[in-house]
Amino acid sequence: MCGIIAYIGSRTAEPLLLEGLKRLEYRGYDSAGVAILDGDSLQVARAVGRIIELEDRLGEIGGMGGTLGIGHTRWATHGGVTEANCHPHRDDANGIAVVHNGIIENYAALRTYLVGKGHAFSSETDTEVLAMLIGELYEGDLEESVKAALREVTGAYAIAVICAREPDTLVVARKGSPLMVGVGNGEYVVGSDASAIIAHTTQAFPLDDYNVVRITREGFRTSTIDDAPVTPQVMQLEFDLEQIELGAFSHFMLKEIFEQPKVLRTTLRGRIDHNEGRVVLGGLTSFAKELVKARRFILTAQGTALHAAMIGEYLLEDLAKISAEVEYGSEFRYRNPIIEDRTVVVGVSQSGETADTLCALIEAKDRGAMSLGVVNVVGSTMARETDAGVYLRVGPEIGVASTKAFTGQVTVLTMLALYMARRRFMSPDVCARCLKQLDAIPDKIERVLESDGHVREVTERYVGRDNWLFLGRGYNYPTALEGALKLKEISYIHAEGMPAAEMKHGPIALIDEGMPVVFIANQGRQYNKVLSNIAETRSRGGHVIAVATEGDTEITKVAQEVLYIPECEEYLSPLLAVVPLQLMAFHAAVLRGHDVDKPRNLAKSVTVE
Ligand code: G6P
């Protein structure tokens, strides 16, 4: 949720750190800071707000020399958004500076101990405690003091540490919060995700929990906090710079909405065997026998991924006839859940790092469940912790409001349901027909995107309204939830999503003259029931914005506004219906003058519980 960048090499660190921070800014944008060693002089600059504020601050002081440094962009957990709470935090006695992602859970006890030792704190953060602890334990070897400090810590961390007494050494470590080391030519770039590294090298290795890496310009050495040697696997990063740059688009969110046809083709590529009428999911091969015997699926996720998981529940029950349910990871974990024999738990996540989801997966595994990951980020913690999985392949998602990851998750879950169905009972012919329909979805999304101008006009008419409802039934009940979430997240308009039928059990009281009520009213089993709910809304003065199937003229008689999507099978309709809702949220945020890609208070990836 915060971003870390660190550099050691022969180039001037400052511009490199700033560029890395800008690429990481989507992970946290409350405040930012850098610490750079110029010889044995430790220089620190920090500023509240966006990276640009930090750049200005550096400009005022005339910039910094030095080829070793650390940087951080913060999403506040402990302590408010103030300069004193910005990273890097320091132990001035030894010239130590630390940047940290995660939460040190026993920081209060450690702080009391350190105050007893005479340390004076200038921030409210858990990270400053860590900096002081490393300083307190420092006996001339930074790596040793970092390890000694981490042995005292409970909680999660990814850290990068420098020390003025060792101007040629960078020490980084991880437990529970991602960090990777990019290996360049005589230089190393460390980042909390690959987007900070990719401009400099495509060779990198992720740290495992409890790993500590000592990096000098000559090389690196990895070991555990208990000094056991570790041999990391350097891998090739599979994406390029273009994927994390805006190109012709004004915002990452818009770019990612428009990218959906292209990336979903990649999600599907090589996974559909039309001749044999089957789905080929390489990541499940070693697990296929156990999967087929599964009696129950539990899908666990948070946020947008939870809405995708809900669609997954419908798909698994409807297509594969397997009992399935969806759980918020955060609730599942602490509920003393019952895991029966032959239960498969599926973690659905863009980042693969969401702490609530990860903890639920681990809990279920400990209770004997088989585990699958439906994850986007390759090599992420969830991808590594699960028994098997299927990657989304939608490329890096930078916009904080998730869009292409949602359609990627639903596409993968559709393939998973068809994979299960085919292995259990579905004939090759029926499966082939379904796969043909799925394969046609990217083209149909392209058609939906052509109506962007119309979506904008409709949004403009209602953007002044402060309360919205999103209603749908069956497969599109989760779509309604996602539509409401998107609008809330980036335009700060109050919106609620719910099953269309539920409206009359209470929320109907909210409807007053002109209230925008978005109905997902595509053709399907419950179309007529949705029409009844529309009538109930209209008679209370609500203004209906309907997402409907092309060719439906009936709907124009009852809805004030209609956003059309191409005709498709009901089980695939969320993949189309969500697109105008994504666009609507985007336009609402722009029209209200908000920073679409960095919505207030939100973090892209929430790595704390
Ligand atoms: C955060 C983000 C949401 C996201 C959720 C789950 O809350 O702000 O946009 O849907 O985490 O993220 P994941 O990476 O697990 O899909």
C-alpha cells in the first residue's frame, strides 16, 4: 500500500528515486520522502502530498548528490499525514535511515523499551521505532543490526535501510509485504513492485519472508534473519515500460477500461481448445485430479475482487453444478470456519498481496483445504502460497479503481467453471459452444466502448446528484455492487448496490424525485422481474438509467436513459454490463474535478488487515 524504491550503483540516485516514486505513487500518495548518502553524509527530504511536492522541496535545497538512496511514498496507517510521520525515519546517532511498508504490531512495547534507553521520538509511526531499534542494536555492521532488530519485531514489513557509517551498503528485508531486487549492470534497484524496477532492468528476484539482502555495488548476499544462506532465483520480468505508461490516455483508469478487449484476448489466449471443446489451464494441471473430486468451493476476496468472486459463485453453481460460496477474507478468517473434506478455497486478487484475502487463504489451508489463486501479479505472495492457480494476464493495473482486473477475474472464473463442468459432465459440444461465446466477449466489449460519448452525456445529466442506487438480479447483482463501488471510490458520490428485489424491502424509502437508479436490465431469465422493479422506482420519482440489450425497444418506454450492450448469454453478461458502469464512474469523477487515478484515502493494494 505504500511504495518503496532503493538504488545503489554509479548513477546519481535522486532523479532515479523520484522517477521510481512516481511510478509507485499509485500505491500511496499521502506523502513521500527520500534519504540519500553522499559519501558519509546522510541527506533526507520529505514532504506531505504528491511526489511533485517532494520534487519542489528538493529543488529548493538545490538537489542531492550521491549514488545510494532509499525512497518512499506513504499511505498512512500509524500517525496522521504530517511531515514528521513521512518516511524515511532515522536514528540520528548512527546516521541510519529506514523506509518501511507494513505494520510493526509490537511497536508500542518496543517504543517503551527504546524510550527507556534514552531515545527521543519525533513521529507517531511504527517505522521510527524500527529505525531506532536498528540504531540501538548497531555494532558496526548494518546487516547484523537489521537482522537483530527484525528478530524482535512482530508484524509485517518490507524495508530498505542505509547507514552513514557504511556508505557502500544497502540492506533490504521482507516479511509479509512484497519487495523485489532488480539486478542491473553494476547497479541494483529495489522496489515494492516491478513497476519501479522495469525502466532499469528486467532481471529481478522477489524476496521471501524473513529474507534479508545485503547489497553493495559489487554484488549481493541473501540470508534469513537467522543467518541461514538463501539462493534467490533471478527471473525475467514479463512486462515492458509501455504497459505502465499512459500513452495517449489522460488517466490510467481510462486506459485500462479501453484496454479490456486486448488484455482479455491475452487472458483467453492458448487456454481455449475449440476442437476438443475444453479449457486448457496449465496452472491447474498438477492439481487436476483433486480438483475434479472437489465438493465445495469457497471463493475469498475483498473489494472489486469480491464482486468478481460473487460472479464466480454463480458460474460454478450454474455451469459446473458445484456448491460454491463467497467470503470476505477478513470475516472468513476469524469466524472459526468449517472446512470439510474436498473443499477448494480460491483467493481472487489483482495484486496477490491483499492481507485480508491472504490470511483467509492461509487459514483455510491450515484447516486442510486445497488452495487456488486467481491472481494478476506474477510471483505475488498469493501466487506462491497457493497449491495451484490461474493468472489473469491483464498486465499491470495502475489505476487505483480496479477495472481490467475485474473483467480478467470474471473471465478466468468463467474458464474455471467450464473447466470443472467439462471434467465432470459437460459434453465437448456444449463446452465448445460456451467457449465460442466467451471468445466473442472481447469484440463485444469493443462495441460497448464505442458508446463512451453517450455514457458521458448521461453521466453529465446526473452528476450533480449525491445519492445513487445500482440494482441488478442474478449474475448482475454483483455487477450492480461493482457499479456502486466504482462510483463511490472515485467520484465520492454515495451509491449503494443491491439485488433489485431487495430495494422494496427498505431502500425504496430513499427514492425521491430525480434520484438516479441504475438498473442492469439485460435480456435474461429475470428481465420481466427487473421491469417490475423499474416500475416501482418510476412511481416514486426515481430516474432510471438502464443497461439493456441492443434491440430492446421496450426498455426505452420505462427508462429515462438506456445504455446498450450487445446481446450475449446471461452468464457472460457481467463482462459487458460492467463496462458502461466503469465509464460512468470515470466521467462522474472527472466532471466533479477529482483525481481519478489517486482517489482520496484509497490504496491500490491493502497489505494490512
Ligand atoms: C483495495 C483496492 C480495491 C481492490 C481491493 C482488493 O481495497 O482499493 O480496488 O479491489 O483492495 O485488491 P486485490 O489486489 O486483492 O484485488
